[in-house]
Amino acid sequence: MPTRIKICCISSLREAELAVARGASALGLVSAMPSGPGVIDEALIAEIAARVPPPVATFLLTSQTSAAAIIDQQRRCGTSVLQLCDYVDPAVHMELRRELPGIRLVQVIHVTTPDVVELAREVAPRVDALLLDSGDTTLAVKQLGGTGRTHDWATSREIRDSVGIPLFLAGGLTPDNAAEAVRVVNPFGLDICSGVRTGGRLDEVKVSAVFSAVDSISSPN
């Protein structure tokens, strides 16, 4: 199957329209974070989510860790997917399932050390997809995404081969390394933020270049 592309850190209706026109399968809408780029007001998230045509998915990136806070936030924003950027208790996944039927859950796994492979295996049965990123939740000010750094793709590939659910790859992806990322990891989708921006704005040329790079290769085995 073709590799999906999710354009993250969408900051306006115009950026959403550009990404959809170029073929994005999903858009990432960033709510309040302890650090990192792309944060927009929840009112704007809700406006964009309401305007994006199906079947394009809208991801609410949240740093919240309590079920009640996440549920309230999703209901305000109206996205089709929740991207949990920080780690949560297993009970939180279960409560989100009960209270938000039909809303897909994507858990971010920050690939910092090889032991995250076991964490990914543990979390996978509770969510619809995993997203592998290059943040660090152990810092005094947590990094939950948008670092512009790649991580160890060999570990990402091991996770991909260990779980039976879709996997998105994020972290330092650009038009120059997107094809190699697909070859090495063979993810369900790529998640790209800073790599398709110039001066903080979505760059139509870079977006097109990412799609061309991914389209130019055959899916690996």
C-alpha cells in the first residue's frame, strides 16, 4: 500500500487547504505543549477540523495526560483522531475508548533508547496506531515533538515489525530523507512538520517534493 503522508503543525485554513490539495492523508493540529512549534488556539483547531473534507483525518496533538482533560479537549476541537504526545496510564486509553466512540487513538512513542520497543508492544493493543517521534519526556521541560531531529530508524523498524497496527514515523523528516525513511522503516505513514516549512510557513515546493520522493520508490518488503 502507498505510504500515507501526514502534514503536521498546520497553522491556518490556507495551510490545511494546501496540504489537502497536495494529497495529505492527515493533518496535525497542535494544541498547548510544554515546548515545540506549531501550537494554535483550540478555536482555530475546531474551525480547521470542521472544514477538512473526509476522508482526510484531523489529528489533535495533546499534551494532556488525564482522561477527563483529553475528553473535554477533543469535544471542544472536534477532530477525528487523538494524538497522545505524552505517556498516559493504561486506564486512560480505556476511558477514552468508552467516552469517545469513533475517535481514533494514536499513541506517540519517543524513540530514545532500545527499551521503547517493549513499551510499544505493550501499548499497541490499546490504540489504533503508534507514532514514533524524537522527543524526550524525561527533560525538565518535556519535548513532545517538533524537535527536527531524526532518531534510530533501526529501532523504529524493530517496532514496526513487532506490532500489528499502523505506524507513523516522525522526527526530522525532509524531502531529502523521506524516501530513505520509507525504505528503512516501511511505515504506514510519514509525519512531517518542519521539513516542509520555510520561515515557519508551509512551503508548497517542499510539500510537493516530499510526495514526489515517496512516490518515486516502491514499497519495501
